[in-house]
Amino acid sequence: MTWISTITFDEIALSIVTLCILRGTMIHILPDHVAGPGGWLIDTGPEDM
């Protein structure tokens, strides 16, 4: 359990920012049936917009 005390707030914040950037990039690059409305990997909303 001592390894958990070595994790800093900055490392957690950087991980969250990195995940947000990766998600946004994947939404723009991948086709809609993978990452878009009704996508199987990232569902960005209903298909009938």
C-alpha cells in the first residue's frame, strides 16, 4: 500500500487530460460507426439527430 502514497495530484490530473485529448482525437479520426452517434466504441449520442 505504500506505492499508492507516491501518486501525486499532478499525475492524476495529467492522466485525465490525456484521456480527454485521446477521446476527442478518436471521435474526430475514427468513422461514425466506431466513434460517433451509435458507435460501438464511443457513443456520442442518439443516431436520429
